[in-house]
Amino acid sequence: MDSREICTDRRLTEFLVAYLGGWTEAEGLTVVGSPARTRPGWDGQVRDVVGVSTPHGGVLSVAPDAVDAVREAVRTWDDVPDRLPAALGRPDATAYRGVFRWTDAPTELPDAGEWVPALDPRVPEWLHPFGGHVLISFDDAGRYAAGVGVKRHNSAGMEISVGTEEAHRGRGLATGLVAQAARWIVAQGAVPIYLHDPANTASDRTARSAGFPDLGWHIIGVGGRPLSDPRSEQSTPD
């Protein structure tokens, strides 16, 4: 699939417009102002900047009152690491970049888990903030082995986060859970999103095996690690 074809998916376009405040197929970097950057996200945290870059262009979303300063300072994606934090009034912060993937055809693998309430006593604490139901794989003794939380960003797009206990890694649990969760998201009429650290080869393997191709797209933010040393906060696959 060519990276440009991603823009033709209606659900993905709807997700990006709602998530970023706008989307465009124009070349280069486009800065948009969005009230979403002043409101709490899925986890109650406010993210004053979110970007999605492609091999050809993409959008950097900031709070409306920061648009002029960011447009003046950040003219290209290459300007992001050195100029974006200061343009936002946070010169000591750092920019980070993760791989942005999506799919409309998750891999048809056997179901690997069951949906249970996020506050079920068997569910680990890291999954509690997702709310609703989470997808869990239990071992033969009924203990948590691996799980998926779904970040319900908006009705058009939902992001998958996965974690596997060390003793259960290497068995394909993360791949099965991610594919199962992605099929559920598609059934809801939304597009499944998967983000990860570019250096995380295990996460790359999980994503590819679950049907999420790497089309050269990235998620951009400020407040994490530098672009040269990204660390995923989204997934801990097997």
C-alpha cells in the first residue's frame, strides 16, 4: 500500500480531523489550532501539541493561542526537535516521535483473550485508566498474562495499548490480543490505531503480525524523550 492511500480511508480522515482539528494532503508541515489541545484527552490529561507526520506532509495541532508562534518558528518537520518546545513556551521540554500505524484488515488470528471490566480485581493497575472493558488473556491458573486497553479518542478512531507479563512473552499473546482488539474496533465502525517506539523491534513485530503496516507515518508530541531517543508509552508487546 502506498503511503498516500492512507488518506483515502474515510474513517482515518474523520479520526484525524477530530483528533488534530484538521487534516490536509498538502506537502510539508501544516500547523492548525484546535480547542482539543486545551481539553483533557482520553486519560484526563491535556496535550498542548499533537502531530501526525507522513512521508509527504502532515499536521501539527496546537492550542489556538499558540498557532502564530509555532507557525513562525516551525516551518518544516526538521524544525520540530529544536524549535517546537520553545515556541510552545516550554524550552526545557523535549519533542518525541513514535511510529503511527493503522489497519482496516486486522490479521485473522484466534481470539487470545476475553473482555472484562477494567476494574476487575484480576486486571493490573496500568489498565485501570482505560475504563470500560479491557481485553485480557489469563493463564491456566486464572492470573493475568497479557492485556489490551483501548484509548477511545473519538468515534472514528481508537488506539490499542498492549502489555505482556515477562513470564508469558514470546508466545504471541500480544499479537493475538492486538489483532482481536483491532477486529473489535473495526466492528464498531472505527479505525484501529497502534503507536510504538521506532526502536522497539518487538513492538514492530507485533504490529506487523497483527496486520498493522508501517507506512512511514509518525506521531509527534512534546514532553517525552527527544526524537533521537524515543520510548513508547503505548505498548509493551511480547
